[in-house]
Amino acid sequence: MILPAGVPVILASASPRRRALLSELGLTFTALNPGADESYPPMMHPHEAVRFIAEKKARAVADARAAAGERRRRWEGGKRPARAA
């Protein structure tokens, strides 16, 4: 697969091996631990389970990034909220 220039690559995994593989390929990427539940329905075929879990991880990362973006937008034009001590 060839990615268009400027498309960010996000690895939705905490796996050190997956990070190493992407690094060995020379890719620039951001690794995020999605914290997604990796369970799947017990009768699901293995190839379907892989896609099912990947979609859950992608959704978790997208939701976290969207929430972070929303927080950034609220700060624009005003002061950043103070952090709790």
C-alpha cells in the first residue's frame, strides 16, 4: 500500500514489535495505545476477529483524537483551563 504524501500514520497499538516493524520500514508514525477492549464474539472466524478488533482500536483512537481536538478548540481565543492539583 502506498500512502499519499502528508497522510499521517497512526499505529493503534501498544505493541513494541509492531512499532519496531514500522520503524524498520522507515515509516514516520505516531503510536497510540487505544485502550480498546480486544474481545470478540466467540463464534467469529479468526479473519473476521482481526478486522473486528482493528476497527474497535481505530474507533477508540479516532474518538480520543476528536475529544482532544474539541478541548483544543475550546481553548482557542481564551485561556487554557488550569489543571487540577
